[in-house]
Amino acid sequence: MYNVGIMLDIKFIRENPELVREGLKDKGSKFDLDSFIRLDEQRRQFIVEIDNLRARQNTLNNEVSSLLKDKQDPKEKIAQSKENSKKLAEIEEQFKEVKKDFQSQLLNIPNLPHESVPKGDAFHNKIKKTWGKPKKFKFKPLDHIEIAERLDIIDFKRAAKITGSNFILFKGQGARLERALINFMLDLHTRKHNYKEIFPPFLVNRASMTTTAQLPKLEEDMYRLRDDDYFLIPTAEVPLTNIYSDEILDENSLPLRFTAYTACFRKEAGSYGKDTKGLARVHQFDKVELVKFVKPKDSYIELDKLLGNACKVIELLEIPYRVIVLSSQEISFAAAKCYDIEIYAPGIDKWLEVSSCSNFEDFQARRGNIRYREEKTKKIQFVHTLNGSGVALARLVIAILENYQQKDGFVLIPKALKRYMDGKKRV
């Protein structure tokens, strides 16, 4: 069984192929591990051969110099040097292709699931916690689309005219509700949960997307600029996690906790025809994100705390929710363990995911070279990174509109939001 703290680097793969094979199987990955191990052997053979040829080249160069110094004929050694140099160039050119293939394949190996993750597909997801009870109405509840259109707070048709399908145009009190939710969550996480607020760029480079493992696997889901190799962020996880890429942190600075509001952009490739009406699945949405950098021994304790921080948002808004422990085939490519928070929307009679709280262990840190120095030993280690939505809109808006709707057509404002809505009691 694979354990906490697995280092999914080439050394670990080479020394523990069966453990890696088991983890890949549990995650449902079709990655060809045997082919990759053979490629690694070939790569290492090239390295040895190149090192030997370079050493031989240095020896020949020194011998030529000695012969010239002693006024002896260096022609034979010069010829050998030229031949060796030619062979070295050929081998180095072959090695470039092998190295490129090796690095590409290495980036396509998913993180391995933690031993506590249920094995299997979605059927093996487990409910960890439920909170609140779905509301029973004395009238037939409307869905959020009908509510929003009656109150004139969201204009789906004009959003489609301006941009395209599955984009949102909030209006009036709808826009104010969106802003209120963002401010409420940022205040909660910074004042009560001890996160530092960040306002990051909404565009990131390819290296940043690779660190968090959106690339290369999910590139078709991302919006990329045509003339620059920049991507619109799918989540604030990307810029927040990359704050410390290629840096070494002090052990005493950990844990580091960041929160950020950003818009998020996703093509949702392959999802057309699935929940495409209304706010359930859109290409641009707002989200308040939570990201942590922690010491490896603390990462699963910090994951539970992060989950609690996200749950607190829903509890203060008094919306029924449940926490799901995702099975090994349901967690993301980069995650070792993940909890989903789902809130209940009575109008559409569905549970909607508004947060995924994940521990990536050192998977992202290795890709982004994010490390810390132990105070006592001065040894440099990779940090563990965690993230979760704290939480995501627009599905939260769905739940508020549908849970707080009244028979007269108005929507009550949750108590936690009233001060962000100028004390108004309803939309």
C-alpha cells in the first residue's frame, strides 16, 4: 500500500514500480508504466554514454595540447578528437529527443491516491458529513432561471448576445448579490480563518499552468491567448500556488494560507448538453479560493481544517450541504485526496458541487520546485500544497435563489449577507 508523503519523482518510480502500478490502477489511469521505465533506462544509458564521450574529449584535448607543447605531431590525436566530437554531437542530438519524450511522459503520470481514499469509480464515493435538511415548500418551488428572470437580476439572453452561450450577465440586485457573496467570503476567510488576501493576475503563463497540472492534460478545457502563450485562469489555485515557484521557504513560515477572489474561465470541453441551462455550468464564473503551503507531516490535518473553512461559508448562509469523500477514480489528476462539498438546490432538485478541497501532497511542489528549509537540519524538502474553493459561484447563487424563494416571488436575503446588501431583507 502506498502511504502519505509519496515522492512521485523518477527515483521513486524506478525503485517502487509495483506501488506506482497499483496507484495508477486505482486511479483508473491508462498510463503505460512499463514503456516509461524502458524509456528511463534508455535515457540513463544516453547520459552515461555522453558523460564518457565528454570525458574522452577532454582527455584527447589535453593530449593534443601536450603534444603541441612537446613539439610532437598531434595529427592522430586531432583525428581521434574530431571523430569523438562528431559521435558526441550525434549522441547528444538523439538524447534531446529521448529527453523530450521522457519529460512529456513524466508530466502525464497522475498523482497517486492516498491510502484512505475509497478505491473505485463514482459508485464508491462516500458521504462524510451532512448538514441541514432540504427545505420543504408549501408551494411548488421555481428553478433559479425562472426566479432570476422574474426578478430581472440575471439576463441570460443578452449575455449570449454579448459573448455566447453559457455566459452570465448579472443585473441590479443580482450583481449586488454576487458582490456581497464575494465580500462576505473574503471577510470570513481573512478575519476568522487567518488567510492572507491576494488579488492575483487573471492571466498566467504555461509554466504556472503546468505546476498545478492543468497542463498538459486539460489544455483543451482552457482559454489561451492567440498571440501569447498565456492562459485565462481556470481557478485562482494557479496563480496562488505559483507565488513560491522556484523558491525555498523557511520552515517557520509554514503553514502559509492565501485566499483570493478571481473570475474563472473554463471551456468545459466535452460537457455540452450536460446542465447547460442557467448557472449550473458556465464558461466564466466567480470564485473565492483557498490555498495552503504546509509541512508534509501536517498536510492531512490542514486538509480537514481547509474543509471546515469552506463548510463554514455554507453553514453561515444556512444552506443544506453534504461532504463527499471522492473515490480514487473521481479525484483529479493532481490530487492525492479530495472532498467535494455539495449544496442542495430545491428548484432543480439537485445537489451541486461548490467546492473541492484537495491535498496534492508534494505533486504540485515538485512540478513548481516549491521547497522549504528545515530549521534544525537545514535539509531542503518539498512543501505540500492544498487548495479548495471557499466557495465557488455561480452554483451558490442557484442555491440561494432556490432555497430562499418565497411564494410571492421575492427571495429573502440570508442573514449573513444583509450587511453586505445595505440591510435589505429581500431581492
